[in-house]
Amino acid sequence: MTESPKTRDGATATPKGCGAGGINLALALPHPPILVAGIGSHADHALAHASIVACREAADCAVGAAPELVVIATPHGRLLADCFLVASGARASGDWTSFGRDPERYELSHDEEFVSALLAETSRAGVPCVARADAQLDHGVMVPLHFLLGAGLDQENCRFVRVSVSHLDTSAHFRLGACIQAVARGLGRRAVFVASGDLSHRLKEDGPYGFAPEGPLFDASVTEALASGDLARLRGYSSDFRSKAGECGLNSLVIMSGVFEGSVVDARLYSYECPWGVGYGVARFLRGAARVGAARPEAEEGHAETTRPEAEKGHAEEHPEASASQPRPGLPVRLALASLRHYLQCGELPTPHTPSLASLITESLTSSLAAERELATSLASQQAGVFVSFKKHGELRGCIGTIAPACSSVIHEICRNAVSAGTEDPRFMPVQASEL
């Protein structure tokens, strides 16, 4: 029996039962040209070291799967309002001349049979899609290609399909991904999908696009989804929230979520950083493998012996029947509890990027309740002093707060003061993890 190929991080690239054809492996890769040697300086590369190392590791993983096709979704191709554009023609090329580097030319061959089949499949599925000759590679393709070639991709035996995102809605991008997977399976292509894109561009006041409170929230939420493999959550953000966050890569990721629709996904987030006020996330996804480390107990389990300060409701025991009989705490209380729990379990101060908190924030931002969404947005965009109180069996267990804001948002203020209330109130011994 032939053994399924292994990626270089040891995972199976073509899981048992999936066959050799289809897209079983995908990467989420950022595309800042500054990551490329000769464009970014040594100082630049020191600042973005985690992203560069992660891109190399992800590329090694893809090359280890021995793909015969790489499908790349880019937000920097020809962007059309009412349909998707797939690059056609036999070959395409590009270089870094416009970025001030001596020409290093990249060339690739398109899979023309796949392009034709994709047009037919999208037509049947009602997804607007056209093919146009485009021999010029954009940097959304060239940066991922740079790392793939550096990892030793066999270009003689690997062809490419380049897909540009569009102004169509999230549903259309998702359905395009499903079409891409259907064609890859139908043609028996052993393929890798690359979702090219940066995250928020509004993470620092001194960054090129300034700061917006939605920026850190967006990145915390998306990276939590990437780390957990919960790709369906990528389709839950409003256009207003996305616009304020200033992102460019979500549509590529949504296409990827359509590629893996109906499959269990084993996800690995290699890195996340924002050295220049733009978020760069690097991740790998395997279809059909057992999910590893995807549970989020902090966001899902009941709370033990904790009072809801704003309602003075007593406490909920850690049993399903007791939790079901109590009103659910509001977002501020859930954030406070998750913050203290994270600090006691991990020994580090939580931030809105901390996975357990990011999960709660995402849940509220994508809630079906308008009031919940508005509250989360307000907490993220406003500054205010916050007092956090913990009670045990109705008795005060700790209370510390700030009259004036000391953090960039109310959410961050809650994170900070929850830890202080639980561990620094001089009237009480620090709260122990066993008490939560």
C-alpha cells in the first residue's frame, strides 16, 4: 500500500480516505515585499523575523506535500466589481523592479485545463467568474511564490492557478472556494491552496495607515479562528467592521473556507506579528486530519462561584443544570473572568489578542443580536475607567478599578483591572485558580 505523502511538519498531506486528488493542504500567507531578501533591510528582517521564519516553515510544509498544482487567491490582482477573475494564458512572470530591487524574475505556468474546468463549474454553481489573459504577477502572488521557490518547489512538475478576489459578497467568495475544490477533485489534481493577504492595516498610530480600535479586534478574532481551524467564523464579520479594520486578506481566507467546507480541519498558526502597524498571520491547514488543540475551554465552560457584578445574581455552580437556570453574564463580565483565568493558568497578562478573550469578542461581534454587536464595538472603540469586582458566595473577594482610562480601550481596561482585582487587592489573599 502506498503511504500518503507527509508535510515537513510531520502531518499527513493526503489524509486516509481522501485520495491523492483535491486540495488537502492550504496556507495563509502575508505578502509584504519587505519580507523578501534585498527589499527589506537587515533591520527590517529582524523586526519581522517571526513572520519570515513562519513563511519558510509553511512553505516547507507545502513543498513536502509534492503538489502538482498551487492555487493562489490574491487581493492585488485585477479586482472586478461583479465577478471573479482567473488569470489565463500559458505563462506569467514578474519581478521586484517597482520595489527598488534588481530584477529577480519569477515565472510560472498556468494550469489551463483547470481554468477551463473552473469556469464551467462556477457557471453551473451560479458564481460569476471570467478568465482573462494576465501575464503579470502581482506581489500578492510573488511573495508567497518567493517562499515556495525558496523551499524547493518543483516548478517543472507544478502548475498554478491565480484567482483574484472581488467586490462580491462573502457568500460568493465562499462558494468560489467550493468550486475550486470540486474541480481539483474532478481532475484528480494533488493541490495546495494559498490564501494570500495581510490582516488589519490600522494597528499603530505611527503606522502607515494609522490606528483604529477595530484593527486589533479584527486581528485577534481572525488569528483565533485560524489557530482553532474554525474557518466558518471568517464569514461572520460585517462589511463596516472590516472596512474600519482596514484589512485586505479576509476574502482570500473566505475562499479557503469554502475549499474546506464540510471537512474537519487540522490548523496550525505559525506566527502573528505587526511590526509596522500591519498584521501578518501565517498558518497551515490540513483537510481530514484530526483537529489538534482547537478546543476553547475558557470560552465554553461554565463559571464556578463567581458573582455577576452588574446583576448581583449570586453564583453559578459548574454544572450544566445550574448554568442553564441563570441568565448569561454580559460581555464585560465574561471578559473579566476569562482575563483572570488566563493569568492564573498561564502567568501572563491577557490582552484582547489572547485566544480565550478573542473568542469571546468574536462571538459578540458576530452575534445575531444587534445589541450584543453594538456593545462589543463600543467596548473596543471607547476609553473609560473600569472597576472590576469579584465575589464568592455573595461576599466580596477582590475589587480594583480605575477612575480615568489607562488603556487604549474599555476591553483592555477590563483585562488589566480583572487581574488586579483578583490578585492585588490588599484586603484579600490572591484568588487561586481552584476558586474559578
